Amino acid sequence: QVQLVESGGGLVQPGGSLRLSCAASGSTFTILIMGWYRQAPGKQRELVASISRSGSTNYVDSVKGRFTISRDNAKNTVYLQMNSLKPEDTAVYYCNPVPVVARTYWGQGTQVTVSS
């Protein structure tokens, strides 16, 4: 099994930046694609960004040009650099493999709040 711990969230003003980290441990050799998901109050959870082991990335349209996902395979860590943050980015952010399955465990995540 894989353990994932998100960190780096916080309160930031519109236009600000945050860098999220996802530290993985366990049998990470089975993970080919890692993603950052978010869930805002009253909204469905959505996949924001993903990255393959080879470094290929994908983003939801709403964050293109503002967010950058990266990974360090040697450190078993995935990052999400978030710039030009908007109030609409307010959500709990989670990391997990892509795609998720019924048995996927959702941990605490890390809260990102963008507010003036």
C-alpha cells in the first residue's frame, strides 16, 4: 500500500502563490501517473493536474498557465506550484494516483483558502 501526505496549504490573498507537496511512501513503483485533486465546498471533486513518471503533464483548463505540477521520482514527492491564485481555487487539495478507483483512500488533504 501507498501512504500519501499533503502539505503546503494555507491562507493567501488573490494573486498570491503557494507550493503544495505530496510525500509518498510504500509501494510507489506501481504508480505511473500522479494527480492533484481538489474539492471546493458544495462542489464535486475534480482532477486539477497530473504528471506521468516520464514527466508528461496535463491540467484542467481553469488552471492552465497558473499551476505547475512536477515530481521527483527519487524523493517520491509530487509538487503543485500555484501562482496567480483566485478565490475560485479555494478548496481542499489531495494527491492520489490517476485514475482513482473505488478503494482509493482520501486522506486529510491540505486546505487552500484564497481570500482578501
